Amino acid sequence: MSMEARITIFLSQLISVLILKEIVCEWSPETLDLPHSHLTRFLNTLTDEAQKCHSSNNCIYKNVLDTGLCWGYETNCPQHLGYSNAHCPGDHKGWVSSKNQQLQTFINQADFGFVKQQILSKTTMCEPTADGESLLECSSYLQFCRGKNLYLDFRDLPARKESFRYKMDVLKKGQIGGKCKLDKSRLHSEATHQSPLQSWAPEIQHFEELSDMVNEESQICDVFIDKPTFIMKIDATVNMYHHFCDFFNLYTSLHVNGTHSKMFSRDINILIWETYTYHSNFGITWSAFTQNPLMNLRTFQGKRVCFREALFPLLPRMIFGLYYNTPIVWGCKESGLFHAFSKFILHRLKIPKRTAIDQVVKPKIKILLLSRNTQYRRILNEQALLDALRLSPRQYSVKRVEFTHETDFRHQLRVIQDTDIFIGMHGAGLTHLLFLPDWAAVFELYNCGDEHCYADLARLRGIHYQTWTNHVKLQPQDEGHHPSDGGPHAKFTNYSFDKEEFLRIVDLAADHVANHPAYRHMLSHLRESTTGSQHLRSDEL
């Protein structure tokens, strides 16, 4: 080789190295698209990502590297370095025998301890015996499963002419499987929660060993899916409370799936386990998880489909799952898992924080009343209550909204993020409380006898909760009549409320907001940005 050729090759290699170095040095957290509270844990649990930050010229997170910040489910995560700020100021009412046990019970039931329990319970159902073979591992009762090189046979679906969901007979024996050593006894013992939205038992119980390898060259695969695919059995898509059980459990499953560099990647598939075309006003929320079009079973009907990586996430109505109908130990609040979910969704949907919305010198406490344009649970004297708020000497900023199935969901979240006190009757719309600022309060005007549903959701999220307690000072339109049996029922009528009692409860909520450290901190930053003054201590406000 001539000297000139050698010089040319050397220069080419040098340029490549310099370009690679420049790319590394320009590493940016924007590529991960995560809130700060996630990035700090992400960088401390993944050494390769931390090294990219360390080598970067503009990584603003270098000061948190090697601090040990963690999520809370890692084996070596001390509680003080975990994400959660859960605490138990209230009485446990006999659930446990000590305050420490009370807190640990809450963490295990409803915080990152729940994730840890799912991880620790995972066992191998079908084990590969050679490279490239299949794998199936699941948590207890087949609530979460992950498979590699899996085979699913959808050739029977074209014969099912009617659209379906919540069916437990989609697969038959041998229509799901892989080349691996199946522990039939273990699979049988775990497949006891036989209900559509409780576990993956109705599907995974049919898993069988295959003689053929499952890969892109395999003759048994009509379609081979290379991207990780999350297979979802979802709850009622018209109801925010129920549908956000789906999104919450999908987020939780990202953690159960394991800490790795792609754990929050949006380059994944979502396959909805039904044949109906997906429709929901909350559908934009899927974009927090995937950049790809949603798929359903019709996408693959008539085909044998093989997946390099298939995930079966936690489901919305698991026994002792989250958050539908879940018993939670008394006296505790502020789950880090719920807080992280809220921040993740708001960040991925590009909902601006309050500090980016409200740049005024003297902010007023902002009250949002969610009005119901429905047959039942309407506020009969709504206008009188709004007038009373606007005439209050506390000079509240008052807004009334109706959120319908036509209201853009991002707009709904922007309104909620700009709210200090959220008022509404019992109903799925109160699920918006998940996305209130940390200092906010929710006032469930009347719980209609369902006293735990939104009170529990509020304490899981760490939002101050109040509701009506003096039944003498509210007036039902009638006793209410349940649609199925005609019997009296508090949810199926409308109500009037005493104005003075209403204002008293709102003022209590306002006191909470005004004294919350996060609200006072936010005010100090707003005043600094609008007046140019120095940062004020919270005790100076």
C-alpha cells in the first residue's frame, strides 16, 4: 500500500473518531424525553448512560451522578435515596402494629415497593436451553409476563365475525408457545386468576413447547415483529378513571420490565387485545408511551405472528392491584409511583408547568369547578355557588369548565395544571386530580356514599382532599333511582348545597394551598421573575 493511501485511510479514521467524539459530547437528555425526577434516577442506575453524561460538554446532570439516587425497587436502594416521599401522618386504625409497619405496608401496596414485589415474584415458566431459544417469565398469578421469541397463532380470528373484547377464549392450546423447556406444573399453579382484566392466565395457560425455533427465518412465522410489543387488555375507554388504570399499569410495567437504557423508549408497539377499533378522547395519552400506530387483533387475523420481545403488562382490575378497588392502609399518602406517573405523562404530553403559565406579581388562588352536563349528579345551585366564590373577600380566581368527550385532552390537562383547588361532584372527571400541581387540593363536593374512591386516589397522588360531611346542609332533588332495579341510590339524583358551608370548606382547602411549601416556593420564583427581586425564603411570604 502506498504512503498516500495509508495517509488517506488514517485521516478517514481520525475524522470518524472526531465525529463520534462530537456526537458523544453533544449527548442531550432531550433524546430521552423524561422529566428531571426521572433522569436523575435513570443516570444513577445505568452506568453507560451516566458515562455519556459525564463525557458530554453540556450535560446539566453531572452533579447528580454517583449520588445513589434510585427508584425504590432496586435491591441496593436506601429509602432516603428513593423516589418516594410517602409518609403516614394518620392513624392506621388497626391495620398494622407500628408506624414503621404502616409505612412499609403502604409502600408495598401502592408505591415502588409494589414494583419490587412484582419483580421479586417473577419466575421462569419456559426456560431456553440454547442461544436463540424462547423465554417466558411471569410474576405471581401471571399478572405480568415477558417473553422472547414467542409464537402466537391468530388463524382462527377471521371466523369470528363479530367484534369482541374481554374474551377469554381468544387462544386455544398450542396457539401460544416457544422453543424452550416449559414448567407445566408451575404454569398451572399460577393460572388461578381466571378473569379478563385480572391476569394473563386466560391466555398464557395455553402456552406449549414448540419443536421449531422462533425467529425471522422460521417457517412457522407468517409475520415476525422485531420491536418490543406490549400486549394490552384495556378497561372502559370512555371513562377516565378506568382508562387511566390502563395507562398507570402500563407505566408501572415499564419499571417491572427492568432497568435498562430502553426502558422508556417510545419505539415500541402497542397491541390491544380486542378486535374493536380503538376510540377514546384520552387516546393522545398513548403517545407518552409509543410513537407507532396502535394495533389490535384484526391487524394480525389469519396469521401466525412471532415476537422477538412480547410483554404482557399489569392489568387494570388485578386482585390487590392498582388502582381500581384497591384496599390501602389507613393514614398514609403520597405514593412516589403515582407522583412519577403524573410527571411522566405531563412531560411526555408537553403540558407546561404552572411557572410557565402564570407570570403575575400577585397570583390569586385559582379555583376550577368541573360542571356536569349529565342527567345525574348535577349541582342545582351551581351559579349561586360560583357567585359566592367570586364575592369572597379572599379574592379567588374562579373558573367553571365542562370537560366533554369532544374537549381536547391536552387542553384539559393544561387547565388542570393551572388549578389550585379542583371542585367537582363524584364522577370519573375527578380522575383529573392525578395531574394537579403537588400543592393543590381537590374538593369532592359530594361523594354520594362512595367515600373511598376519590379520597384514596387523592392520597395516593398526595393531593389534599376534602368532601361534604354535613348532610343537613345539602338537599337532594329526590332519593334517586338506580337504573337497574329502581331502588333509591345517591348517585342517581342531583343536589343543592348550602353556600356558607360550601365557602367554609373551600376556605379550608385554600388554607392548605397557601401554606404548602411547594406553593410558597412557586410564588417566590414568580415574584423573582416578575419583579427582579432576590429569592424570598418561604417564611418571608
